[in-house]
Amino acid sequence: MRNEDHIALFIDCDNISHRAIEGIIGELSKFGVVNIRQAYGNWTKENLKNWEAKLLEFAIKPIQQFDYSKQKNATDILMTIDAMDMLHTKKIDAFAFATSDSDFTPVVMRVQQEGIKVFGFGEKKTPQAFMVACSQFIFTEKLMESERGNELKVKEKKKIHSDFRKDKWLLKLLDNASIQTMDEFGWSNLSDMGAYINNNSSFSPVNFGFKKLSSLLKAMGTYDIYMDEESKQMSVRMKNYTA
């Protein structure tokens, strides 16, 4: 995506903590301008009071939706209607849904059918169906600021680094990307590898404690990494590669 691309962000405030919004907008700003920011909920409820200051701070438009029935989530329905309306009436380069609710999976899939990228943000409890439907999905827990300071962040990062090497899904994803993009000598251009991963999964290095794919690969210790000083292109190769 280009940096001038326009992104529409839809926030399900019943399912997203107000403490995650700074990180969400920060991540999206890497890809473009988040010029549509809408937060949905019943603002008469006490549990949404913490959102009020965030709406002002980040210029987010609150969308009021009363609970018409205890059995139906009217907020989800309105959010879906607005997303579909913008899909057909506005020039939007990417959509972003901040929710842990799998009910939005069909919406995400519909937007993707138009060739538009969809970013997803939600808690780790988010159903797999919604996560894999997104172009990229990031856990909000990774975006929230630690209330106990940098010391906790360092401890958490060390734990993350020791755990991700055991993640079979991650290992398979990276190995497949390397195999599919390697040249005759086993080297893969990092950009090509990243593009392959993005086209085949909702992966984000943020979920593993890193801002960039290159940092994750370096930390894993299972890849040789080479930087071409002239072209500034980075290449990687599995350490156990044999021609």
C-alpha cells in the first residue's frame, strides 16, 4: 500500500478496550491516512465511559446505537451496514475492523472480494475464522501500553522470544515462504518473502513482539541473513539449506 492511501476504521467498542486505540491507529498509520474513524456502541452505558476521552483525543466519530433487543446486537448490524455503504459509495483503499466478534467475518470476506485490504484488530480470544479472513490481524494485547512500565515490557518480550520458536504455525509459514521465493542458491529476497506471507495469511510480526519481519527472522536464529550494501536489499536463507 502507498502512504497516501485512505483507510476507514470501524471500532466495535463493546469488544475492544479503549487502551488499544493508540496502538491501532499507530499501526494503520504505517500504511496510510486513517481519515474515517468511527466508534460504535450504546453511549448511554456506563461501561463505555472510558472511551469518551479517547474519542476526543483521536478525533473518532461516535456512532450511537441503542439496544433494541437483548437477544440481538444492534451495534454489529449498524457497523456492518455502514461498512457496506462506504464500500460502494466512497473511495477507500483499505478497511480496518477493531473487534473480537466473529460476526464480522462475512463483512471482511465481502470487502476482500473487491480487492481491498482489510486489517483486523482484536483480543487473543478472537475466533480463528475472523482472524484468517483479514489481510493482517494484530492482537490488541500487543498494542496496549503496559501500566507497570518498561521493566514489564522487557520481561514480556523475553518470554515472547522464547515462545515463538515453538510455534509450529509460524515455523511452517516462514519455511514455506522461503521455499516458494528462493533462488537456485536457496536465498530469498526479504520483500518477496514478505509479500508471499501477506498474500497467504493474516500474519503480523507484531503478534510475536517485533515491528518488522526482518527482526523476527534475526531473533529466530534459524536463518542466514545477507544485506547487499549496494542495493540495500536483504536476503535470507534457511541455515540447514542444501542445494
